[in-house]
Amino acid sequence: MDTGRILYLSLLLGVIGFYYVIANRNRMGQMLRHAVLWLLIFIGALAAVGLWQDVKPRLAPAQISDGNGVITVDRDHSGHFSVTADLNGVPVEFLVDTGASNVVLSLSDAERAGIDIDNLAYTGRAQTANGTVRTAPVRIKALTLEGVTDTGVRAYVTDGELFGSLLGMDYLQRYKSIEIKQNKLVLTR
């Protein structure tokens, strides 16, 4: 399938290139300059896409603790609030979701955090934007967010399509207040 596409695109590019050369045969110098310019633009676009993974973490929203139990989180590029917490000593990115009742872990995040995913008992079901998924209850040994550690946190691992893990109300209710001020989420213990 890919070979057919490559052949088709190569043939199409060859025909367009041939037409461009024939149409501009009287202005070969100008045509070559334009071709080089477009080639450089294409290479620049490829470099930008390739470097995005290096630049993206620098553009990530700030997550700041004042040391007195107040955590301030900037809204991310998608309009949501995300935090990075240590889950059993492993950094995991969570979407702060006040619409979620529980802490929900993606299968990959659960595995990275040392949860034995091969022996999970999927006894529950949850309704998500992507439909109904199976859930398995687990206990997180330690969940640390900006220096504050909670032990024995109840969570659920889902076998469904989940773009990341969710920090739901079971965990968020441990905070005295949750406020949104000027595109910042403020969690106060």
C-alpha cells in the first residue's frame, strides 16, 4: 500500500516538475531560484516539526508551589489545566478534571508507575466521552504533587482509549479550595 502511494506521488511530482520546466524554459535562472527557495522552505518546515518535541516542554504551562500548600497551575495550550505529579516516584502528567469522580490512570501510566497491569481485575465500568470502558480499582502507594504526598490513594485503571491520566474529585477534595483566577488554577491545602 505504501509503495503504491510513493510511486503515485513520485509520478505526480515528476509530471508537475516536467510541466514547470517546460513552461519556464525561457527563464531557467529564475525558475531555479524559486525551486531552491521552495526547497529551503520545505526543509525549514521539516526542521520545525522535528524540533517541536524539544521546544514543546519549554512552552509547557508552569506549575508553581509557594511552599505553604498553595499550588498555582497555568492553563495549557489546549485550555485545560495539567499537573505533573509523582506516582510511586514516577512523574505522570494528569489532566485536572473536576468532572471526573475519581483518579483515573491510563494503562501506560499505570504500568510506568509500577502497577501490575497483567493482574488487574476489571470489575467496574465508567462512562467517558469515548463511550463505556472497563475499570480496575487500584491503590496508589504514594502520589506527590509539589511536595505534598498522599498515600493509599484510590484510583482506577482503564483499558479504554485514554489520552492521559485524570486527577478527579476523589483527590481534589483533599484541598481546602480550588479556584480559577485569570487563567490560573489555584489549589490550596
